[in-house]
Amino acid sequence: MIVGAGKVALRKARGLLEAGARITVVAPEWEPEFETMPVRIVRRRFRASDLAGCMLVFAATDDRLTNHRIGIAAKGKGIFANIADSAEECGFIVPARVQRGSVQVAVSTGGESPRLSAELRKKLEDVL
């Protein structure tokens, strides 16, 4: 599940789809590209009951309190959560990655600096 449907959520969705995931997106508003993706869209705000049957959840809203609530709800249900704006609340982190053909490079700061990982990923895109 991805909660939120902005640019960060869109990036998460692309990577998950590449890996073959089935995705539900919960958000009252979304980037238009979501309409073209093979995802299930729930057009409303997150409810803790949305987590039923989920294995992973990505909290990618632009609201700190909502992301925090998602993390607490996920932890209470034993579901791993990635909280986009709070590395210390994450049950797992996702490295920034670049793929060009058969070459794949991942960059991680262990959750310490997602911004630095993203900047390094952009530089690697130029190099590759």
C-alpha cells in the first residue's frame, strides 16, 4: 500500500510495479500518472483499517501527522512501514537506485540522509 499520491508516492509506485507488486494507493488527490498505472486507487484519506491484508506500507503524504499515524497503525498490526519524511520511524528503508540495462546501482545512507541519496542517484544517472 502507498498512502499519498504525489511525486514521492509516484516514484515509490514505479519501483514497486517494476518488482511485480500489487499496489493499492490511498489518497484524496493524486498525480495524473496514477490513472495510467495498474494500481487500485482508493480516493479518500487513510484509515487504519486500510492496512488489512497489507504486507508493506509506504507513508508518502505531505502531512507529517498523517505519516506518523500510518507508522503507528502499521507497527500495531505488525506491518513494515516506510515513512517518507521520518527515517527513524521506518521499519525498512529503500535505497535510491539507478538502472541502465543490466547495470543497477543503489545508494543508501542507512536512512540518515534520503536527500543525499537522491542527489547521488541523480549524479549517477548522468554518469550512466
